[in-house]
Amino acid sequence: MIVAVFWYALVPLAGIFIRRHNWRTFRERFIHLSRMPLLDYSMLRQSIDGEYHLIGSFESITENNTLWIKTDNLTAPVFLKNAQTYMLPLGGHKRGNGAGEKSSFDENDFDVNAPAPHRFNWNRIASLTAGAKVFIGGALKVVNGRQTFTSSKGLPLLVIFYECSERMLSAGVLRAGKYNAEYWNPVTPYSLVGGIFSLIGIAQLFYARPVYRVTVLSAIIAIFGPLFTLLPPGLVFTLAYRQLWLQTCLYRVFRDIALFPLKYAGSLNFPKSGAVYECRELGIPPDNLKIPRLLPAVKPERNESWYIAGFLNESMDGEALAEHPVNPLIPFGLLPGRPKVISRIYNRKAILFEISAWLVLAAGIALNVIFAELIIYFTQ
């Protein structure tokens, strides 16, 4: 029915696009702030307003909603009001290593099982344990005679608490919103309520008219539409849909990470030098090189060769690339091909899996609808 499709499909679909836009804005904001200068003691003493980022640990929070972040050489205040706060937990499979037990996980490599960040209210920060690692990015202004991170109009502070390495933080941010159940978003509860009451109203309106018996039965069945994905025989299709959707999410993440180095290419000089960030063909097999992989590829994509992203390492020779000496958020590692080429490959695969996923889910729902209508029809 058109009413059921509107409330149970189109309205949540609008919520999906809104949610994707919000996560995309979050990722772009993080990338922008990671390019800003890393705040140090000398910058803090100069009292120069501007955007900076800081990596430190949570020390305390005062009554005026000021978070204090500590590093090796400074302590910086962060005014939390209007800040956007996120948590990036460590994957459960990496927890629980006993004392002296070495984890087999290489923190420099991409991990497909690592969780995506989730947003939480800034007034819950006080419940966090002191010493938690945190990324702060945003405007630094003089407040009450002290340089303080504070939100400005249209540019809220970005605060990310994390438990992984700084290298994995960037990859974790690019996963943002990819593994969540997109159908269940802030709009979904309202769409379900609207759909249920609309369909109940249609059933009551036509209940006393025998000629509209099919309409009434269809409305009653459609009330339980969101549950059809969890009932047999369509449940088999739902399980297949979830596997296809997982592949869709992974290829979207791969697409974004493939383009990640291009956000920095040609800029971000080494301190006091002219060396710049590059992404270029490696030229040799990486098997014996201790270079992290930005994507979990064992070989390059078809007709492609290995590419490496990093900074020119002046301490070695003019051709070697290395990670940034100060900012570990900037990606350093291998890609299985040219960034733009492999991003298009991953995007095509993501679209293919997404279309397949929705078709499989729709087939399962249609099967359950037909099955339910047959049961009701033959039991009358």
C-alpha cells in the first residue's frame, strides 16, 4: 500500500540521507582539523587565535564545563558547551590480552573489525576515567585571559575520546556511520508511529464496507510491515541482505580511505623544511618492507601496482617516504593502486552490493506479505 510504503520506507529513507550527510560532515571536519597545526607550548604562549588540534589525555573537568587536557609539555582548557563529542572504542577482540601476552594485531594495519565512533552528550564526559586519550580540534581563543579551545558560530569543537593508536584513529573516523543499522535513525520512531496510526485509521474507515474487505486486510497486514523482515519464510532473505549490506559498508569505507591521502597530497611541509606529502607508485613489491597497509589488500587491484603515501624522508634519501614526524593522524602506508582508480572500483562494488541488498530485502518482505495474505484469506 502507498501509505505503508510512505511511512515505512520513504520517511526512514530520508532519515538515512540526513544521517549520511551528518557523518560525512563529521569526517570532513576531522580531516580539516587534522591538517591544522598541532598545538604546542610555544603556540599556546603566543596567544594567536586560530584553529588547532591537540592530542592528549583527559585530566579533569571543572564546574564551568571546562575540560582540561594534558600532554607531555602543556595543559590546555577546553570549553565544552556546544562541542561535538564522540567515542571511538577499541574492538572487543583486542581486549583481554593477559599480562605479558602479545597481541597479534598490528596497530599500523587496517582492521575491518574495528568499531566506528559513536556520538554522545558532552555532559557525560565527567563519568569518563581520568587519563583517557582524547583528540581536540577547533578554534583557540582567549577566554578570561587564557587560551582556550571553544566553539564558534557554525564551527563547533570536535572532541573524540579513543582507545586505539593515533594511526588507527584516522581510519576509525572514516568508518563513521558505516556499520550502523541505517534504517533505524532519528526519524524512524516517528515514521513507525505515523504508519501504525495511519493504517489503523484506514482499516477502521473501511471496516464496515464489505466491498473494501481486501483493503482492510491489506491495511491490517501492513501495520506489522516492519516485522516482516524477522519472520519466516522471508527471514532467509533478511540474513542474506545483512551479508550483502556488510559488504556494501566495507567497500564504502575502502572507497573513502583510498581517497584519504589525496586530502593531504602536495601540502603539509615538514617543520622547517620543504619536504611535502606525496602519494606515488612504490615500484617494488612491499613484501619485505615494514610499511603499514592502509587497506587490507594482499595484492594490487587489476592493472594496478602498489602506491605509497607519506612524507619525503630527508634523513634517509631523496626518494624514501615516511610518516609525519609529529602528526600521526596523517596517513602513511600502502594502497593497492592509484587512489582515484581504486576508489572508483570500490564505489562500483559498493553500489552493486547495495542494489542487490535492497532487492533481496524487498523480495523477502514481498514473500512474507503474500504468505500472510494467503493465511488470512483462507482462514476467513
